[in-house]
Amino acid sequence: QVQLVESGGGLVQAGGSLRLSCAASGRTFSSYAMGWFRQAPGKEREFVAGINWSGSSLRYADSVKGRFTISRDNAKNTYLQMNSLRPEDTAVYYCAADPQIYGFAITSQYEYDYWGQGTQVTVSS
């Protein structure tokens, strides 16, 4: 069983930055693909960023390219650095894990088996 715990959300002004963290349990974390998704009120959950097990493959939604950066370390943490935030980035952000080993980052939420509880990000104009 894998447990994911997100942190780092909060309220920030437009143009500001936040860094989200996702702490994972499980002995085989290093083989998991990881992803970040978000869900705004009244909208469906959408892909934000993904990273494969080795960090060699990164994928981003077009809406966040050039502003957000996903990364991971060997201590079971995955990060989402968010710069130049916009009001439309306001959402609950979720971390997700897929235990299968891929050579590429995963963008489909249906491939991920484990999810965190989410952390709220609010960007004021």
C-alpha cells in the first residue's frame, strides 16, 4: 500500500510562486511514475505534470509549460515548483503514483493507482 501526503499549498498573489511537495510511503517508490493533477470548482480533474521513475521523462499540460516544474528525489518526495501563478491556477492539487515502470511520464489519471488527499492552491488577482 502506498500513501501520499501533499503539502505546500496556500494563498498567493498573481505572479507569485509556491512549491508543492508530495511525500510517499512504500519501499519501491523509486520505481513509481508520479504525477500532479488539479481540480478547480465545477471542473473535472486535469493533468498538470508527470515524471517517470528515473526522472528522464517529464510531461506538462500546455497551460503550465514554462511556469511549473516537476521533480523528484531519492527520499520519496515529489515536487511541483509553480512560478508566475495566475488566478486560473486556483484548484485543489493532487499527487498521484503509478507503480508500473515506464520509460515515459504518464498523463492519464486512469493510469495512476494511488492518490493523495489534495492541497488547496488559491491565486488572487
